[in-house]
Amino acid sequence: MRFEGPIARQNQFLFASDWMTHVDENLDELLSRPLPLPKPGGVPAQVIGTGPTVRYSAMPELFESLMFGARRELVITTPYYVPDESLQSALCTAAYRGVDTTIVFPARNDSWIVGAASRSYYADLLAAGVSIYEYEGGLLHTKSLTLDGEITLIGSANMDRRSFELNYENNILFHDPALTAAVRDRQRDYMARSRVVTGKAVAEWPKSRRLWNNLIATLGPVL
């Protein structure tokens, strides 16, 4: 995705503030330049930068607000899913309310620990009516969320506690049907190259596998 204009400058400000925190280089001149005015036909957008030096709940609250705001469709792709209780509840609640809710994970994660922890949440998600896909075309690393064909959230934040509470992250929220349609097409491509995870398949997992997944999930706060 490529974007220009005020939203690019917002990203510039976020980069400069992080850079000057750790590097002895003054970027005041860059920060003092006037922001470009939005051009006609632009897209409403907002940068959401979070990290350990700001209120840590800002990013999960953003995810949860979008989930609670869904009315028709909610589609998510994420490589790492180790939610806290409120995030898991928000995603399940969307499906319980009748929202067509889908989440796509990588079939093979580069972190077997996170992969096991993620699968410990499958049963509850499926019971709520969430459709789960596992992408088989490699490590799916896209962190995307599309909402009701109008809103897109992309960025660096995974749906895990490390992203929400420890890491410096940068997500961008867009409100534009055309852009969202393009991202939604990419999500459909991921789903076309994925296998569907069913409640029956999860129920047939050996008890040893379910016990292992649940045991790893207890390490969620440090994953």
C-alpha cells in the first residue's frame, strides 16, 4: 500500500519522535515544516502509534472498538494471536451478534510456541461462530482488519500482548470503501489459499495436543 499527503507526514512525525529518543540527531527542522493540506479526493486516515512510553491499552482498545462497531462483516489476518480476555471476548461477541466474522492465521507459524498458543483459542472462536482459516502459502505476516466494506486497519501490531504492551507499533486506520475493497480482495486471495478449520476437526485433536496448546497459552503475557 502506498499513500501520500498528510498521513505520510504523520508517519514522518512518528518516526522522528522515536528516532530522536534513541539517536543523538536533531530532526526539529523536519518536524517544523508545515503539514500539506489535504487534496480533493483524498482518503480519511489516522496514524496510531503506541509503545511502552504511552498508555499501553490504546492499541487493544482500537481493535476492540472496531470489533464492537462491526455490523455486517469483520475480516482479520494476523500471524500472532495471543489475546487477553477482553480482546478474545470482543471478537467472539462480534460473531455472536451475527456479524460475518473471519480470521486468517498461518498454517505454519515461525514461532511454534505462538502457534500452539493461538490454537488454544480456536474452540471458543468456532463456538461463537467465527470462521477460521489457516493460510498454506507460507508465513502469512499481514496484519489487516477490514470492517463492513468501509474501514481498513493495517500496520505492525499483532494481536498479542507483546504488541499491545511492550513493542513500539504503528497502525494506520483508513475510512474508504475503494481502498477497503482492494484490501478485502487480498484477504480473499489469502483465504483461497487456506484450509478451513472446523469445530469437528478441533474437537478431534488428541487430548495431549489440546493440553499442550492450553499449557503454552498460560505463557500468553510473556509471548
